[in-house]
Amino acid sequence: MSASVPLGQAEGIAERTGTEPGGRPGGAHLRRLAASPTLRVAGRRLLIAIPVLWGVTLLTFLVENALPGDAATALLGANATPAEIRAESIKLHLNEPILVRYWDWLWAALHGNLGNSLYSGQPVATIVGQRLPVTIDLVIYALVITLVISVPLAVLCARRPGGIIDRVIMALCMAGLSVAPIVLALLLLQVFSGYLHNLLPALASGSGNDPRDLTMPALTLALPLAAFYIRFLRADLIEQMSEDYTVTALAKGLSRWRVLTRHALRNSFIGLLTVVGLNLATLIGVTVIAESIFGLGGVGNELLQAIQHRDVPLLEGIVLVFAGFVVIVNLVTDLLYGVLDPRIRHGRSRS
């Protein structure tokens, strides 16, 4: 005879062992996993990403085809005869309706085929795979420089607002925000490759794996962004120092520096994280300028060439990768909110 187990005790055993009362293993774990607020947020963001990526590729395709000229003319040059251009257009399927061409590209992309470059004939996935690591290294390098500069300087400004250090840093920030990236790149070239006798190379000597090749392009991206982050984080820290929890900590005898770095800075990181996620698209856009000026073989340089040659498959592939990268970073940003502020995580769980 088998002893019977009360229902409440069976449910307790199932909860501890991860089995359902009927004996099926893993049922409780699967239910807890499905109820995870983190997975729900990730699922919603990924579902939203589908129409976003589709809209970006469709808009890019329509804008590219609305520009004067076509890929056949760009490939054959100005000396090509109308018959040659017409034959090349038929070869590239440019004589077909625009929506038909877009559907053909989209259907192939959904099956993992981004097509071949019209200019070089190489697979788009191969070109992007070779160039993308350089651009990712540049973006990460620039972001690290930005945070290393902006966070300490913002804390120094917020320690004594209106002081000499605060005024000097704010003046430098205004100068950094006023300079266009292309002008800043030329100034950095003049300083590091001219006055300092090639301390940093003016042009990348290889594939961009050397940190010295990435330093000036990264500074071109980082300095204006650091100026903006300093102003933003300084204002948020000053506001945090007037909140009740910081005033209470100061009243208990904690030093202003300790309250600023241990309490106010942690809460200000939530706003900074939002700004970093939103500015990522701008940062990727500026990489096109930096890579073209300093001769880096990244995706941004390929994007310019794709626009110049009217290379629609390559352009669509690069735009799709950039858009996917932005979507992933925004997803990570949303998930990091719960790490920085547990109240957000618990609020999602209750909802």
C-alpha cells in the first residue's frame, strides 16, 4: 500500500523539487520562469523590435530609390551609353517595381540571406562581418572615454556648484558642445599628428586593431558627448543633493563628498543610463564621419561607399545591423534599470 500525501504537503514538495503534484518534472520552475518580470520586459521589447526593424529597412529602401540616379549609372560611370545602362538595370532587376524588389530582399533577409553587394559582388554578410568589429571597438572605446571623463568631472562640479572648478569645467563643456565633430577631428589631427610630431597616427595603418589607430577617432566621438554628460549628470546630482534622503544623511554627520558619491551618484546613474541608451544612435552616426576622416575600415566607411555607389543591398544590410544593435542596447538599458533601482524591478513583479 502506498501512503497518501495531503494536497498542501504535495504542493510544498512540488515547489521545493520543481515538480508538479502529478509528478511531471520542471513544471514549477517553468511557471516561475514564465512569470519573471525580466523575461516579460525582454519579450515585449523584442516584439516591439520587429515592426521597428521592418520600418527602418522599408524607409531606407524608399529613400534610397527616391534619390536621383540609380545603381546602374553609378556602376558604369558617366561615359556609359543608354543601352549599356538599360542592360545593366535589367541585370540588377532595377526595371522591376520598387515594392517587388523590396519584397524580394525582405524575403531573402528573413531566410538569412542579405544578398550581394552590387559594387563588389561580395556577400553583404561577409562585408559587414569583416567591418563590424572595428566599428564596435570604436564605439566601446569612445563610450569608455566618455564615462571616464564625465563622471568624475560631474561629481567635482556638483560638490561645489558655482565654484571655480565648476565654472571652468562648465566653460569647457560649452566649448565642447559648440564644436562640430568634423572640426574637432581636424583639430585633433593638427595637435597629435602635427604639434606633437605624430604622437598618434593621422590615418589608420591597418584594420583598426591597434588602439593608437582608434584613439583619435574615439576622442572625436567622446569629447562632445562627455561635455553633454557632464552637464546632465551635474544637474541631476545637484537635484539629488536637495532630496530628503541626502539632507537626512548630511544631518546625521556624513560628509558631503560621501553622500554625493555613495548615495546621490547611484540614483543619478539611472538618468545617465537612459541618456546613454538614447544617444547610442547618434554615436553610431558620428562614427561614419570619424571613420572616413581617419581611414578606419569600419562599417561607417562602407556605409558611405554604399550610398555613393547606390549599393542598395549593402546599404540595407548595414542599416539593419545598426538598427538591431540599437534595439539590443535599449533592451539591455531597460533591464539594467532593475539592477540600479530594485524598486523598478519589484514594481514590474507586482504589475
